[in-house]
Amino acid sequence: MNIQITARKFKAHDTLKEFIKDQISSLKKFNDDILGADVILSFQNNTNSIKKAEIVIDIPGQTITAADQTEDFKTSVTSATEKLRKQLVTIKSKRVSKKR
């Protein structure tokens, strides 16, 4: 699976990149057909410094997107991957029910 990480207006640390790769790789157990993932990290430079993570996953036939913004990148990524997990489970259950 190809995972591309884009950091806007800052340089992401290697520890953050490894955390993101681990989170995205954990989605493989919910759908084996994941072709690739694009992670976009952005930083709003205002008083409360909101950090946003947007994840786009490509699976055959469709693209799934989830985003979240909190005060920490790891929390944002974790929340976005949880949203993706729910979407992948829904897609998988729909495929199973159509086969029957």
C-alpha cells in the first residue's frame, strides 16, 4: 500500500510519519483492497493553533475521505482513521450482503 504524507506550512517529524503509517496500516484488517492513502496535515496559525488531518483512501471503485481537527496531530489522525474504519466496515458489510 502506498502512503503519501503531505505537511502544509511545516515539516513533519519522523515520529509523526511513523505514527501515521501505523494508523493507516491498521486499516488493512478491515479491507484488504486498499490501494493507497494520502494524508494531508495542515496547521492553522492562529491563537489556539488548530491542527487538521485529512486522509483520503483509494479502494477499487471508490475513494473514501475523512478529516478531523484538534489541538494535536496524533489525535486528529487517530480520529480520522476511526472515521475511515467505520466507513470501511460499512462498505464491507454492504458487499457481503449483496453477495448473498
